[in-house]
Amino acid sequence: MKQLEEEFGMDRAIEIETDDEDDEAERVCHDNEDDNESDITGLSHVSSHDFIDPDIAPSWPQSYRQSMDMYTSVTPSVSFIKGSSFLQTDKRSQATDIESSLSKNLLSETNSDIDIVPTSIPPIKMSSVSVFGASISELSLPQQCSYSQSLLNATNALCGIGILSTPFALKEGGWIGILLLFLFGIIACYTGILLKRCLESSSQLQTYPDIGQAAFGLAGRICIAIILYIELYSSCVEFLIMMSDNLSATFPNAHVDIAGIHLDAYQTCAIVATLVILPTVWLRNLSLLSYVSICGVLTLALVVMCLVWVGVVSDIGFNPSGKALNFSHLPITIGIYSFCYGGHSVFPNIYSSMEDPSRFPSVLAISFAISGFLYAGVAVLGFLMFGEATDPQFTLNLPAKLIASKIAGCAVVVAPLTKFGLSMTPVALALEELLPPDQLASHTAPILIRTSLVVSTLVVALTVPYFGSMMALIGSLLIMMMSLVLPCACYMRIESGRLTNFQITICSIIMGVGICCAAIGTYSAVASMGT
């Protein structure tokens, strides 16, 4: 009996302690509920789509933030990748870093049991970390960028190969058409600010796909990610066409006959360029490519200086000509000009990585001003020099005998080597995430995916070898959607019920203009490929 009483007494003591703990926990829960109610009230402007169960939150694309940060960055101090090569095995320490970063993402800022919005690396089970680490174990959390670094990154995102076709766009649309270049720049800058406002709706929004999920649910995230990856893939096709055009112009007699199949200079140079580019896509050390991408920016600047030099020194000179406005070819001009402002895919990344995000609007304004005047200046100079004979790439118009022309030709061949790998790697990483765990653990499947992607760009470049028409198609079909239509749609969805009639009207007009230009420009670009 005594033993039973002792055991009963122990159970009773435990029971009393448990009751006290329950009461204390109940008081804490009431306090937390009060805090949570105030937090939820402060975040009431977030869309209902933001409240997503972490267990069902999509794990694709997990690599978007880090790969796009590397794609955009031109500042050496901003480095997000570890590892040395594509064939390097994973380190346990790297897997540990990923596990710690992923476990942090499981915590909600409002102390609730559900995440308000998906992070750029959505929560996944820890058991899958080691397997998926074969693809992104080298990706670490991004560092913060200063104002000057952010400005350089934004300018790098806007100033691309579109500068080679701005003289051709001026020829196609006429002198008045160049006003569209500045108009699109102003609108694109405004929609970039709309993306910033979407990001401000929650601190966990960091990328464009995050915004798409907050606005339209899981379908919005996946749909926007697919469009962004198609845009990157299409840019790689443009890189290959540009490289092949300039190589074939340098070596016009590079004809090859293999087993009764005749390959002209363009086809031969395209195959050679693909073989040269392929190893850069196999690299897993994107930090190396990031440093090399600085050369890509410098090469484009070198090409512009060569254009000015040829115009000033050679006998070509500057001769005013052309139409004031050409309505029949204006859609091609619209597509090329819109291609020049295709930086919205990385604007959220730049905003999220800033030390002082409140200065992001000034970063956008300055970078758009720099790129807009640079594009307009090259367009005017190139068209004044070559007139109606202007090619889709002004480098093809430069006299071959001049040293400056040879330097420009070499520069536009080097530029794709520095950009192709950075542009294709985000697409490859996204596809690798879809592989089964056993295939993802090996190196064979990722190499096959990356090789297949590069070979497919070769097939497209050989099938549609039209640099200007392809650029107009990308600008009309993809950039119009990502830069004009979707930012307004996401903003109106996330801020539904809190916008003024004026804001709704402006966003609706921009969406209407974007959809119309996309439809007309896409039709004209496709039609021009058949002529």
C-alpha cells in the first residue's frame, strides 16, 4: 500500500505540474494570439494566396534566386556560388549550410504555423536536402549590395545585345519611332517600381516567381518561372546567331562538305561556336563566369567605341537619311525596343539584395536613363552612318579593312562566350530539380540536360537564323508580358481593394498597350522570318 501511495503521489505531482504548465502555456498562447492578431492586421493587405501551407508549397524553382543573382551581378564582391567545377563532388559542410538556411525558412515572421508567402527557396523536407544538394549545394544565401553595386547590376541587366540592333530598329520604324524607345523606357521603369511595391507587401517575397505566387497562387509562380526561363533560353539562341553571323562574315569561305551534306559558312560557324560554348555550360562554378561576365559588359562598350571611331575616322561619315515614320515596319521596331528593356526578371533580385531597398526607385531611374540614352545614341549614330543599308547587327556593316571593325567583330564573338553559360545555367538548374533523386545524385543526367539544351539552341539558330526578327519576336512575345503586362496584373491583384481609380486606370492602360503590342509585334516578327 505504501508503495502504491508513493507511486500515486508521484503521478499526482506530475499531474499538478502538468496543470500548471498547461495554464502557463494557455496564458502564453493568449498573449501570442494578441500579438498575432496585431501582426495579421498589419499585414491585411497581403493577398489570400499568400497563406500557403509549407507542406504543399511548390519546391520549383528553388534555384531561381541564386542563379539569377549570379546572372545579373557584375560586382566581384557579390559572390553566391561555392565549388570549383561541374564534376566536383558535394561537401558535407555545404549540405549543412543548405540545411541551416532551409530550416530558417521554415520560421514564419508572424509566429504562426503557416508561412505568409513562399520564400525564394521554399521549405522542403530535410530528407531531400542531401539529394537536391547535388544541384544547388554550391548555392548560398546572397550578400547585401551597396547602392553603387545595385546600380551596376541594374545597368548590366538592361544594357545587352539589343544595342546592336537599335540602328536597324530606327531604319525600320523611322525617326519618329525612336520616341517609342524612351516611351517604353518610362513605362518599364514604372512597372519596375510596381514590382517593388509588390515585394513590399511581405518581407518574404524576393523574386518574380514569388510575386506571381502571391498574386495568382501556385499556377502564377510556375507560369511566370516558365516564361522567364523561355526568355533566357531565347537569349541564348540570339547569342549563338550573333556569334555565327560575325564569324561567317569574318570567314566567308568556311564551307564544309561532310558525307554529301553541304554546310555553308553560317552553318559551319554555328556548329563550331556551339562546340566552343558547350564547356561553359558544364561549369558548376558560376562565380568564375560572373567574373568573366564583366568582360561581356566591357566588350559591348568596346563595340560602341569602335562604331564611333569608324564614323569619325573613316570615309563613311554621318549622312542624314531615312523616313520620318514607317508604319508598315513599326511593329518590328516596337519588338526590338522592348527587347532592350528586358530586365524585369532580375529586378526583384536586385531589390532584395540591396542594403537600402528604399533607394531602389533611384537605381531604376538612373539605370533606365543610362541605357535609354545609350541605345538612342547608338541607334542614331549607326543609322546616320549606314542609312537604308543598316543590317540587324551594325557590326556587319563595319568595313572589314579597318582595325576598329576587326576589334568590334572579335568583341561580339567574345561576348556570347561570357554570357551564354550564365543565361543557360538557371534553365538547366530548374530542369535538374525535376529529376528523380537517383538520377539527380549522379553527374550524367545534369550533363546530358545541359548538352541537350545547347544542342537545341543550335537547331533553333540553324532553323531561324534571323537575328533582328528573333529579337523582335522575343521582345514582343516575352518581354512585353514580363515588363508591362504581368507587373501590372500582379500589382492589381496583390493590392486589390486599396488602389485608387487613377492607379487602376494607369495599370489597365499599360496592360492593354502591352497586350496589343505583343500580338501585333509577334505576328510581324513571325511574318518577317518567312520573307
